[in-house]
Amino acid sequence: MSPREAAIREEDATVIRPAFDRHAKLTEAAHQQETPSAQESAAPAPAAPAAFVPKSPAMMIAYVLAGTMVALTQGLGMSFISINLQQIAGPMGLTQVEATWLMAAYLFPNASLTLLLFKVRAQYGLRKFAEVAIVAYVLVCLAHFWVDSYESALVLRFFAGVAAAPMTSLGFLYILESMPPAKKMNIGLCIALTALAIPTPVTGLISPSLMDIGDYHALYLIEIGLAMISLGLVYLLPLGSPPRAKVISSLDIVSYIFLAIALGCFAVALTVGRLYWWTEAVWLAWIFIGGIAAAAVHAMIELNRKNHLIDIRWLTSREILHLAGALMVSRLVLSEQTSGAVNFLRNAGMLNEQLAGLYWVILAGAIVSGVVCAVVMKPGRESTIHAISLLLVAIGSYMDSQSTVLTRPEQMYFSQFMVSFAGGLFLPPALTMGLGAALKRGPSYMLSFIVVFLATQKIGGYLGSALYGTFVQWREQFHSFRLVSRLTSTDPLVAARLKQLGGAYGKVLTDPNQQTAQATSLFAKQVQQQAYALAYNDSFLFTSWLSLAALAILLLHVGWRNRQRLFPNIYPMQTA
């Protein structure tokens, strides 16, 4: 082991080990078995990590609130655009497709920058990292008030994605900072993940009032206000900084550039691909090709290095592929809420004002699941919690699959509470399993695990949204063709319906031909709305079956893993 690698391991250990106390003994034993090289013996020993200093209950609450505020600030920055896309496009004079590029510009750097920041804070110190990150975010938020063109808005959203990247990990660190080592892996982790889940429903709740006050400028105003509050909290409540170490090399930067291009290309293509349609825009193929080529170059660099930025071989091991598959499936099925139920109601004519009750239900589900998970999550219960989570998603999705064009948010409260609750239950145990697998190999493997986590959560989220939207659009075309093929003007019911719709224009249109034309147009819209309702029902039902399939695979996996205990006569215990 080189001196640089030893420094990396020791530095990462000082940051990570206090947060994951139950793995500390395994890591310490592994370090004691290693034989240091001559170079390591000559190198100065890094400073020992500081012991955990308990904080008063008031300070503990203050740090948790500070972390929640930082996470909320970061989450609102993205959710303001995604939830209010239609309302923002109008005042800015943009089409829906042009407004979607604002999201793509934000996601391109944000998809990967956290990876490099993991080493940046280790080399330059956690305190400086926090201060620079929050100041940069405040400046970018402030710059939004001088946006006067679509091009400048795109550039600014790009830098907003850069500035927001450190905020997620910063909120995480603040929540874990004050927690005793024994509480970090259950209470601390659940609070942190809950704080990252609440910005979307909160955005849906406050956006209508903000848009009434001052259009999209009010969104920027509240964003900079929260950023300045976070800035004050960061300076008022300092994070403990471990000893620094030089962990960044020039090859790390080169390797990261190719990884950033790969993840950024995938994020952009998955965000806008459905709008241009996958097989119609040739440039979409070139974006995917560019992402694949950049990923291949990154893999070639990492496979031929001793001091990895990311350990590709470990990422392709059976254990990590299994974890990545589980996380990816969870993101796909949980898209039922973000890309399914909410979009279904929007297609039925519901705006944020009418969806307020549903957002309250989603927020309650996220908070309740965080509390329940913190209470019940213990080592060995991960599979049970995941099974319950998948079952709840399957039930909730099946309930939603019975929707009609007359369904309103009130009819989806219970099902969406179950889906939100299931999402909050699934992630903490999965994250614990991944962190445990990384720490068994040594703290330096944390960065490799973060790649798995980011790829499944961020890229998986874009992929889930893209697949969901594509599936709905495909099924809508199918149902529209079937419905239209059965409707003819000679059908008495169709003729009566057209006459009824045309009669509604009798007071404003005296020409019978114009009345018929308006009635035909309105009738076509109603048919399309019915087709969309059927398409969303198909997507909900597909999600339910996918959740049940994942549950069956999970049960088979658990049964195979415990086959010797369950069937001792068939699989006798092996003795040494």
C-alpha cells in the first residue's frame, strides 16, 4: 500500500467510521492484519481521529434542523422547476420542451459532481468545504434575478446544478454530526433520508401561493431566502473537521471528467428523450453514444490504475450487482408516484391547488415511514423491511389501476400514502447494506459505493420517469386507436353525444357547421382523455406486477440463503 493510499484510507476512516459504529470492529481488525510496506513505515502517521464528543439535546436538535434546512434548500431548487414546468414556461415565453431543457441543464453536472466532492472535502477540510459550498449556492441563487433570456437561464441552471451538488452530502453530514455512534445507522440515517424526500411534496404545497404572489420570480426569492438561512446555520454550527490528506491526483480529475460526461449525457437524454421521441431525433442517439464512449474511457483508465477513483472490478462483483439491481428496481416501482399518479391527475385537469391534499398525504407518508424505519431497523431485518415495502407498493399501485377520468385526488389518498410510506421504508436498509459491504473492504471503497448509489437513485430516477412516460404514451396510442375505431357518426349514441356537446355552443355560435366542428373537437379530446386514463391504469397495473415479481425474487433469494437452516435434511450444515 502506497503512502497516498494509506492517507486516503485514514482520512476517509476519520469521516466515515464514527458514523457507522457497528462496522468499526470489522474495519479495525482488517487494518491490524495488513502489513505496512517500507514506504508506509517511513511516512508520517496521520493524526488519530477525534473521539466523539456528546452534544446537548438542544445542540443535537439544532444540528438536525440545520441539516434538514440544507437538504430542503437543495431539494426545492430542483423541485421548483420540475413541479411548476407549465407555470414557468408561460411567463418566460417558452414551450414545454424548451422549459424541460432547464431541468436537463441542471441535471448534467449534478448527476456526478458529488463523487469528486467526496475527495475535495477530504483534502481541503470539511469546514472549508461547507462554507464554500453554501456561499456558492447563495451566489447562484442570487444571480437568478438577473436572468433576462432563455440562453442565460440555461447557463444559470447549469451552474445551479454545480452549486447544489455539495448540498445533499452537506445536509447528510449535519444530521449525522450530532448523533451518537450507536444511533447513526438507524435514527440518523432515517432522518437524513427523510429530509431528502420531503422537498418534492413541500414544493407542491407552497408553489401555488408563491406563483400567485410573483410568478416564477417568487420561487427564486424563496430559494435564496432558504439558502441565506442555511448560510447562517453553516457558520453558526460548525462541522467537526478530521485531519486533511492529499488525496486528489491529476489522473483522478481526468477520470472524473469522462465519468461526468457519461452520467451527464445519460441524464440529459433520459430527461428530454420522450419529448422528441426516441427514434425520431438522431441527435439523441449521438448523446447516448457519447455517454457510452465516455464511460468506456473512464473504465479503461480505472482498470489500469493502482489507486482507483472507483474500483470497477468491485462494482461488477455479484454482491454489488445484486444491491444495484435492488436499488434500481425500487426506483422504477416508486416512479408510480412521481411520474404516475401525479401526472395522471394533472392530465385530468388538476393543478397544484387541487393536488395540495395529495401532497400532504405524500409528505405524511415520508415522515411516518422515517419514524417507523428508525424504530424497527436493525441488522438482519433488511429483507423483511424490503418485502413489506414491495408489498405496499404492489397494493397501492393495484388500487390506482382502478382509476377513471372522474377519479380525483381524494380517491388516491390511501394508495399514495402506502406508496410514499413504502419508499421511505426501502431506502435506509438498502443503504445500510451497501455501506456495510463497502466498509468491509475498507473506507476507501466508500467512493465506489457512492457511484452505485448515485447511479441507481439519480440516473435510475430519470430512467424510471422516461420509461413510465414512454409506456403511458405507447398505451395511449393503443387505446386511442381502439376507441376511435369503434366510434362512428352513424352510431346513435355518438350522434347524441355530438349534438349535446354542440348545443353547449348554441349561445355563442349560430352557424350549425361551426357548432358541429367544435363538438367534434371537444369529443376527440374526451376520447383522448379516456385513452390516457386507460394507459395510466395499465402503467399502475404493470407497476403492481413488477413489485410482486421483485417480492417473489426477494423471497426466493432469502429462502436460498437460509436453505440449510430451513431444510437441514436436504442441505446438511457443513462442518470444518
